[in-house]
Amino acid sequence: MTTTTIGLERVGSAALLRIGGDVTTASDDELTSAFGAAIDDGATAVILDFSGMEYMNSGGIGLLVTLLVRAQRSGVRLLATGLSDHYRQILSLTRLDEAIEIQPDEATALAAVAR
Amino acid sequence: MTRERDAGNWAQPVERLSAAGVAGASVDAVSGRRVSGPLQGFGQLWQKTFRVRLEGTDLSPQDVVAAWKANFPSFWPGGARFYAPLAGIAPGEVALLDIPPVPGSPVKLSTGVMVLYADDESFTFMTPEGHTLSAWITFSAHRDGDITIAQAQALERTSDPFDELAYVLGANRLNDRFWRQTLENLARHVGVVTPIVDVQAVCIDKRRQWRHAGNVRNSATLRTARHTLTAPVRWITRRG
């Protein structure tokens, strides 16, 4: 099992979190910390870029729920991009796609934030 | 590195559940329903973690999870029934449940779960519409030094306002007791003499999701109450 890597980049009013490696319960501290930094920096939207993700278990999906709750509490939009068909299916299966805006690529996600 | 090495661990997408792979249950309250997770529920969102240290055993996390999957129904406290899928606890399988609303009650709440995820060290259930909780619950084991720890972790909201009221009035505590006893039974099964279960509960979201108050239309609680109240009518109809 590999570890989680998180890159944080600010693009306009959005924060882009590039998520790589494995997303499991063990990713909690890194993901929560990066997400908190994005909100503290004043981002009005957070885009989770999953194109570098290699593995996610049910603990990882649980983390997405807590991020979503935190985003809703802060009035921040949460978007996802870079999802393979497999992970897109998982978000659909778990009905997370009803609350997280899924975009096909980074440019479309940023355009959606700018609208 | 192979991408998506978790692919076989997740259930396949499904629009409506089917309990065709379950035998023995008298009521199927799941087939035809959708799954419902923490986002679709009504009440406050809680994360509850139940842990037991398997002191005095030399089982690996994989051993513990294998035993848990194989004997899941037998670890439940008395009065509750878990009708396991014939194919076992595997991704996408559906199980049916009969749970007494309060211990000792002759009335049983009929509902079920879908196996959302399963691997060698964990498995996760997701509830269907109508279940009292809109939840995921993950059963897992891991090492802490030389000791293996078994854990059940739920991410749960009550499904509708009636369930939330029941939860506040005591169902929450009964639910905690249920999982504590389950972990104690698992620990005894693998040889722990005096298991001690640690419980942590954190409220992740205090808000109630009023837009999901309409979940009450699927309520297993109300359906069970209706089924119980109309039992004499069905009995008379059958006789005559």
C-alpha cells in the first residue's frame, strides 16, 4: 500500500487539491489539513483532482463525506475531477455524486467555478 | 503499479436492490429499494467507533476479518437475526435483517444491508431506503504493535424525523449497546476471556436535513407497525 500525496494549488477563487496514491482512513490527517488550508485561504470552491489516485477503500469514501459536510458548513462548493470510470461508478453507487459536482477535467471544473 | 487495484472490492453499481440471494427470511423489505447513505439521511451525522483489543490471541487482521465474515450472524446479540447472503459477505451481496426495536420485543423491524465493499481486512455495509439509519458501517481489523484490534465504525444519520426522535429518546444508546455486544461476542469467539470495548462517538454534522424528511414514506419502522397492527385482519382473512 502506498501513501497519500496531496498537492494544493490556488486558481482564482478555487483551490485545487491534487490527490495521489492511496485514499484510506490513514489519509485523514493529510486530506483534512489540506482541505482546511484551502478554506482558511478563502477559497469559495474546492476541486478534488483524483487523476493521481491509485486506490480507495470504504474508509476513503468516508473521508469524502466528512469533507463534504465541512464544505457545506463553510459555504464552499466541492467539485471532483480526474475520476476514472471505476471511481465515478463508486461515487454514483454511494450516492456521493448527488452532492459533489463531478466534472470531466480540470479546465471544465475551473470554468464551472467561474460561472 | 496497477491502477484501480480496489476494483474487485467494490459492489457493482445497482439502481435497485435485490435480496434474491438470501434464504430463510420471512419478510423481504429490501428488494426494489435504493441504497441510502449518510448524505441521504435526515438526522444529525454521527461517526461511532467501537474497538476491542484481541489480547491473548495471535490472530492476524486477515484471520479476524475472515472469522467475522464467516460467523457474522452468530455475533449479533440475541433477538436480532441476520440472514446472510448465500454467497457470503461479498461486494454487492444483500443481507436481510430482523431487529427488535427494543430488546425482548416480539415485534421485529425487517430491513437489510448491501455489502458495499469487502477486502481481506475490512467490509462495509450500506443501508437501504427505509432502514432506521442511513449509514455505512465498516468492520475491520488492524495491528497496534503486537495486538490485533477489531473495529466497527459507523457513519450514520437517522433516516427520518420519527427515527430521529426514537434515536434521541434511547435508540441511540440501544444501537451502541448492540455493537458493543457484537464486538464482545467476536472477541470471545477468537479467545479473549474478558473483552473490553472502547466506544467513541463524534457528531460530524449537527444539522438535520429537513429536505430528507420525506424519507418517512419508506420507513421500516412505520411499515413494521402497520404490519403488526393489521396482523389480526390477515389472520382472519386466511381462516375464512
